[in-house]
Amino acid sequence: MAYIPFARKYRPKFFREVIGQEAPVRILKNAIKNNRVAHAYLFAGPRGVGKTTIARILAKALNCKNPVEGEPCGECENCREIDKGIFPDLIEMDAASNRGIDDIRSLKEAVNYKPIKGKHKVYIIDEAHMLTKEAFNALLKTLEEPPPNTTFVLCTTEYDKIIPTILSRCQRIIFSKVPKKKVIEYMKKICEQEGLECKEDALELLAVASEGCMRDAASLLDQASVYGEGKVTKEIVETFLGILSKETVRKFLKHLLESEVDEALSFLREISEKGYNLIRFWESLGEEIRKAILVKSLQNPEKLVEDWQDYEEFKKYPLEALLYVENIVNRGNQEARTREPLWAYELAVIKTKIVKDILPVSQLGKVVVREDSKQEVKEEKSPPKAVPEIKEEIKEEKEEKIPSVEEIIRSVEKRTLRKALEEAKHEERDGKVVFKLDENHIKNFKKELEALKKLYPFLEFEAEVKKKSSSQSEAKLF
Ligand SMILES: Nc1ncnc2c1ncn2[C@@H]1O[C@H](COP(=O)(O)OP(=O)(O)OP(=O)(O)O)[C@@H](O)[C@H]1O
Ligand SMILES: [Mg+2]
Ligand SMILES: [Zn+2]
């Protein structure tokens, strides 16, 4: 048998099979049951949510020989002909390609003839907003004095473009996007019938990508199942849609928060070369950081963040750092609109280079004060008086605003030392910022370093000793 795409194969044939669209279905079924079908309807709503489908079911219900409670039987000759698309009293016109006055004129002529086979003529005018002004005006008269047993269904995705005179002559029925949960159910049913192996999280991804458009949902599922050779797993959908898993996005986010610029940049390059959708990636980065911020700041994050446990690992970063990165990500989004997205994102990544420098210091103010116990242990050798002194100093510092590591380096007067500090690696350890300096520098600048430590008790300087036997260096505490 010839292959029929899912979107066509699973087009609902009865009102009861339509997913979502409860209001339109109810209005139409009741109108049929009570014999109060209007002469003209305007079906307005997003693409692929069932406008044409429901218009056809309406035509079927109006011409069915044995309708039940407003539903067509689906078996009589008329029903079957409508399903096949060969019923003479259902006329479908695509206004996108027949938008002129002549098209409407010939339609108007046909309107004057009685139904050929059925009881009720139905005209479906798809993409009605594409009609020209003249065509609209010509149609107006027909809508005003329609022959009996004739119904027009104007379908449009652009409600605003329908002129008011037409609007006022139609009964308006508004279609909406289908909620994600229902889209998933719909895809599940298709999978069952097709014998496809599907995973809930994979369908979830497809549902999100379809944005409530059922046609997209059906055809994305169709393509993903071909791509995965009958299996629809999360990994397959991710690769097929060109999106990255949340875990991967979070790993990238960690690079940003740790100022691991090199890693972040090469990751960006890699996914760009592999053809992933960068814009979508950056959007999900925005979502991930948003959730991380919520989990960090809320007492009960479970109310707002469904998968809040996944974001616990971000609690260790100061809120300022998270907010700073969020800001950069957000700006990256804006800049990607006016320039090559990859460049905009690369620049954003580079801006995170200073996150780590702001980070330890803003943390340190708290850490040092909080870690009094540790300090006391250390201070055992020195006179006990020193402890409160240090505390005082730090408190004052904290209130005044603790300078960043960069600011401290900049404040060093001796040029050679300043340069050495600039070039030295530094890391955060036990609430201290530890600089790794050349052994000679440690010796030569002993006095200056002591002074710095006195000024900023959270600083530590370590000598890096080069072993003669191996190239590996070994750290020796200073
Ligand atoms: N509410 C729905 N329930 C089930 N399937 C649907 C629904 N809406 C759309 N579909 C699926 O999407 C396909 C397209 O639907 P339809 O042609 O009715 O959309 P439309 O609203 O007319 O879109 P457009 O504005 O693009 O013409 C159908 O063949 C069907 O598979
Ligand atoms: Mg349509
Ligand atoms: Zn029938």
C-alpha cells in the first residue's frame, strides 16, 4: 500500500475523534442536532489545529444519510465520498491560489444550483484572508442572501485581515492551539496503531517542538520514527530535531559559571559544526538558568520548577553570579538578532570570563566570617587576640565592599609583582584565594606579600617548585 503521511492518515473523521477544540465541536454538533446551522462560519485559529478537518466533518454530518446526535455515520455513500474527497456538494477552494474576483464569480454562479447529490452544499474557503478586496466584496452579497441549504466555511489563520463587513455576516468560531498533554496523547495513539516503540520523554520533546500544531506533531512523529527506524526515543528526537538535552545545556551553563571560556567556546563551535540549532540551544540555556535562579532563591521551588532537583547543583553559586550570567545570556539572545548568532554567543561566552573573579570574593566575605571555627583552629599558634582583630577587619571590609581579585592586583604598586600576580594562576580553596607563584617571586616579594595578606586575609600565596626529575610541578605552601 502506498505510504500515507501520518498527518493525513490520522485526520479525524468524526467530531468525537477531534482532539481539543471542545468549544467549536460542541457549537457545531448542537447546531446540527437542533437544525440551526448558520449560512456562514468563520473558523479562525492557528495553523494545523483542525479547521479544515472540522469543516469537512461538518459537511459530512450535514449530508449523512444516518446521522446520530450530530455525528456523521461514516458509512453511507455520502460520508464515504466526502472522506475520499469526491463528493460533488462539498466544494473546497483555496483562497491562497484563487484569490481574485473571477474565482469568486464562478463560485457565486455555482452557488445558485441546488445540491447535486446531498442535502446541503458546503463551501470551504481556506486561507480566506488571502482573498482580494474585490473578491471579498463580491462574496459579501452571496453571504448576505445565501440560497437555502448552503453553508460557507471561511477558514483563516489571520483573523485580523478579514474585513469587518464579512466578519459581521459570519458566525465566528475560534480555534486554539492544542495543549501539550493532549498532543502527547494523540501521538501515543498513533504510535500504538503504527506499532512504534515510543518513550514518553521523546513525545514530550516532539510536543514542545510542535507548539500546539497537530499537523506538525503528526508529521514530526512521522519523520522521527523513520529516522529512528521504528523507535522514538529521546536521543533520537534530540538528534532529529537538532536540540540538545537539558543535561548537556546545564553542563554548558556550568562552564559559564566557572569561567571556563575555552571549554564553552569549543563546545559552541562543535554543536554549530554538527548542525544543531544554535538559537534553540541558546533559548534552552535561558530556560535552564532561569530555573537555576528560581531553585536558588525560592524556599519551595517545587511549586514553580517541576524538575527542581536537577538544579540543586547550582545552589553553590552566588545569586549574583547566576544573575550576571542570566543577563549575559539574555543579551546574547538580543544580539543574535542583528548578527551571526554564533558570533553573538561567542561574545557572550567571553563576557563570562570574569564571573569567577567576582565570584570567590563575593563568597569570601561570607565564607571567612562563617568559618570562624576553622580560623580558630588555625590561629591556635598565634596570640588569641588576633582572632577578634581579624574578624573586625573583615566585617569592616565586608561593609565597605570587598574588592575583586582583579582590583586587588591592580592596586599592587610594584610593577614586577603586579605582573607576577597577573600571570599567576589562582584558585579557590577552603574559602581562600590561593595564588601559585614562582619560588623566586615568593622570596623576593616576601614583605609585600605579607602586607597583602594582612590587608586581605583571604589571600594565600603558594610557591610552585619545579622538580628536577620530572616536569611536573609541586606546590609548597608558603
Ligand atoms: N484537533 C485535531 N485533532 C486531531 N488531529 C488534528 C487536529 N487538528 C489537526 N489535526 C491533524 O493535523 C492535520 C491538519 O489539520 P487541518 O487541515 O484541519 O488544520 P487547519 O487548522 O485547517 O490548518 P491550516 O490553517 O494550516 O489549514 C490533520 O490531517 C490532522 O492529522
Ligand atoms: Mg486548513
Ligand atoms: Zn453517513
